[in-house]
Amino acid sequence: MIVSSGRGARPARLLLTSLALLLAFALASGGLLDESLWNDEAWTAWAVQPPYLAETLARVRADVHPPLYFLALAGWTRAAGDSVYALRLPSALFGLLTLAGVYAAGLRLFDRQTGLLALALLATAGFFIYYTREARMYGLLLALGTLAVWLYLRWRARPNARRGLLYGGLLAALLYTHYAGALLALTLLVHALLFPPRRGWAALLFPFAPALALFAPWLPVFFDQMRANPNGPLALPVPTDWGTLAALALIFTGGHWLLPLLPFAPVWGVLPVPRLRGALPLLALWLLLTPAALLALNAWAAPVYQVRYTITVLPAGALLLAWGLRRMPLPARAALLLALAAAQLSAYPAVWPGKPPWEAAIRQVIAARGPLEPAITDFAPYSPAAYYGRALHFRRGITLDLSWRLHHAGELRDLLVAFDDPPSVWAALPTNTAKTWHIVTLLDAERGIGYRAALMNMIFYRFDRGAAGDLRFRFGGGLRYVDGPDAGQRFDLRRGDRLCADFTLQALEAVDGRFSTGLHLVDITGGRSAAQHDAGLGSWAAGDFIHLSPCLDIPPQAAPGYYHLELAVYNWSTGQRLPVVEDGGGDGLDWGDVMRLAAVNVGE
């Protein structure tokens, strides 16, 4: 460790560290408004929206995460509002706290220069920048994790009761922020077992007692969440395979595999020995245990792995790399540091693709909508569309909001009578509900489409008086839906009846024998299939018309109520469905992977 005896050395070092932190904060916070909120962030905005913390807590309890971040953010938004900047700013501040923590940990493990190098490496890491610009709990998780390691190091150096209680309280906060924080706590416990402090086992286990005591009241909620979500979080499952490992390495290195290895090349001589006992094993455990445990749980227990859950290991990688850089000659060290930072920043757009432009899409519709043109909306309250609809006053004027409950086809037909007279009617609806298909089919029966746009699972259409029947759909690029029972029709049946329907498709290109059609009878929620008919589509030449006449038997045990038909085309060997595309919008607008058709009322 290099120590200067000059009087101005300490203020100079403090100034240098402060400038480094401010530059890093400017880098992270400068992009807070570059992109729209996406689904998870919109859920955050919805969770903290209620005026009472009890309601926020109730919404979080029904999710799969612990409550600390959401309660803290709810308190913050009471003072700062819920603008995009206000929602994301705490994450940037948590990032600043993380950088201070990694500098402090580097100072305690190695020396001041290593801490500054680790700060610079972490500040320019794409993984770090992305989550310091997102209104989610991962910035707080990273900050608390880094501070927990720093407090662990202080507690090891002098394990007294005050430090033990502070360390234990921070471990509890870590658990209350994200359940993956338990793996970092496990990392610190394993390291303490391998390298016990001087005062023995009592000091070793003491901080974990208050941590468990503080987290114990939440344990029943945790078990309820796990029972309600036995297949893990509501995200696309990621397999535990070499592809997943390669993707994780790509995110940590930005795709520049060689650069992080250069500081450890033998040409630089013998590595300096860390002054803290067990420092390198600590970094190794910190870097490896969390991803290894998550991937193991993912493979053998439940699909819980998401790359963002490994964010707590970022400081360990930065510190290890900084330790390697520290032994290099100053010119080589500076050049490689700049190369590593530039590589991470240049790779950021490719490794971390942009979020859907929800704000631009909603603003465009608002600009195109006349002041007297009514709109029919169905924004899920926790969606980005709902957030920007509220923030930009999308529902200003005459608006029929259908998001508050399910509606069957008969109710929708009665509601749409009120929109017979206006020359133009807007529909801002999700593509994944039968409600949407019923509404747009009824509007399309007497109107033409004057505006069409889609983003993710939402469509934005304006139906104008004039040429009707504009809606045309196809499956992928190869099959056009020509005729069949559309979403404006209704069948009244009883349990035990048979429902037969005639469909016509046209092959737009040669169709081989890989595809099948599936006709399903689905309840009003869209979540339960009562009957289905699946059959191979066969082989057809381009231009051929394909006539299908599937029949469904209504099961005697089917619950009376409202159902609808769903038609899908899929690859029978993989189960992958062809996308449903509406033909009228240039290259076509994505409507999901299933056509929702005629309403079916099942009686006793």
C-alpha cells in the first residue's frame, strides 16, 4: 500500500475519489430518460401508486419478491412524484452507493489505487449501467450486497457487538430486497467458515442471528409466494446449459473475452499478496457461488435463473480485475483500463438492447386522435400502456375503459351500440384477449381502418366510417385466413353438444407436412381449454385453398358459461406456433400466436 506523508495528500485523494464517483454517477444517471419504462418497471410504478403503504405491501405480497425496495420507493414517490425520472433516480443513487462501497472494499482488501480501479471498472460495466437506469430493486440489491461485504470485512477485523448487529441488519435488508441476496449471505458464511475470525465460532455466527430474527416475520409470506409460483418467477425460463453460461460470460465481458485475462498474464511478474487473510478466496466465492447456485437450482429444482439475479457478483469481478491491473506498469495499466472501459461501453447497445418505445407510441396515438373521437381502451393497470396512458392523459375525452373486469361478447355488443354515431372510433386494446377480437370485429363490420399501429401486446386502431371489412389475418408468412366463424359470431350450445366449424386458409407459399392446426374451446378467462381438435395440415402448393371442418364435442362436465374458439397453426414436432399477423399495416402487425374467434355460450 502506498502512503504519502504530504499534508495535501489526503484532500487530494478525497477529491480524486469524489470526482470519480461523480463522473460515474453522471454516466449512469445521464440515460435515465433515454428509454420508456418497460413491463417490470411499469409494475413497479403500479405497486407504489396506492396512497397507503398497506396496499403497496399487499400488491408486493401477491408477487414473487420481498417488499423493502417497493416500500422505500413508495415513500420516495410521495415526495418526488412518479415521473420516469423520479422512479429511476433512486436506482442511480443506489449505484453511487455501490461504487463507494466497492472503493471502500478495495481499500480494505488491497489498497487505495485498487479501490479506484475497481470503481472505474464497475462504473463502465454495461450490467451495472443498465440496472442503475431501471426502476427495479436490483440497484438496491447491488448496493446492499456491496455494503454487506464491506461490513463483513470490518466485522472480521474487529468483531464486536455493534459491528455484528450492523452487519446482521444489512444481511436482513439484503433478504428483504431480493431472495437472491440469500446467496451472497451464504457466500459470506462459507468464507467465514473457511477463514474464521480470531474470536471463534460465537463471533462467526453472531451476525446471522439478528438477520434471521429480522427476516422471520416475512417467512410465511415467502412460503406463500413459493406455493403460488411453483415454477419460479413470471419470466421466460432459461435452461441451464452451455448457451446460458456463454450468455452470462458475454454480459460480464461485453463479448471481449481476451481483455479481462490480460492483467493476469505471467509477463507482469508475481501478483502482490492481499493484506487481508482469505481475500482472494473471498473474491472467488463472491464471484462464483451465486451464479453456480442459481444455475443448479434452475436445473434441479425450479426455473428460477435470470441473469439479473447474479448482479451482486459484479463488484467481485471488478475487484479481482482491479487487483490484476494494479501490478501492471502504469502506462500498460492505464491503456488496458481505458480499453476495458471502452469495450464495455461500446458493447452496451448490443448486449443490452433498447426497451420498447411505449411513450412514443402513446404520444403518436394522442397526436392522431381528434378531440371528439371516442376511444375504447383496455390497459392492464400494471402495464406500460396504463402508465403512459395515465401520465399523458390518453383517456381525456370520451373513453370507454374495459380494464376493470372481463366482458363477454354479448355485453360488448351492447356497449358498442353507443359508438354507432361517431364517424371515428379508436381501439387501444391488448392482442391476447377474446375481448379485443370481439370489439375490433364488430367495429370492422361497418367501418374501415384509418390508423393502425402495434407495440408488443397492444394494438392501436382507428375505425372510420367508410369501406368496411379491412381486417385480414395470416399465420406467419405462408398461410392466409380466408374464411370461417369470426369473432362477431355466437354459438349457443349445451353440454354434450357437438360444434362443427368450416374454415378456409390459403397457402401463400408451399406448405410441407410440418404443420398442424389446433381449434380450442377456451373459457372467458383464456386460461382453461374445455375441448380441442388438433390435426395435421398436410402439404399444399402456393395458391392452394385449404378447407378445414373440425368438430368439437362439448364435454358433459364443462362448466356452463362463456367460451370462445381459438385457432392456431403450429409446428407439430416442436409445438411452436406461427405468429398471427394483421395484413393491412405494411409488413403486418403482430397479434400474438392465436386467432380468437366466435363466442360460444354453453348452457346446462
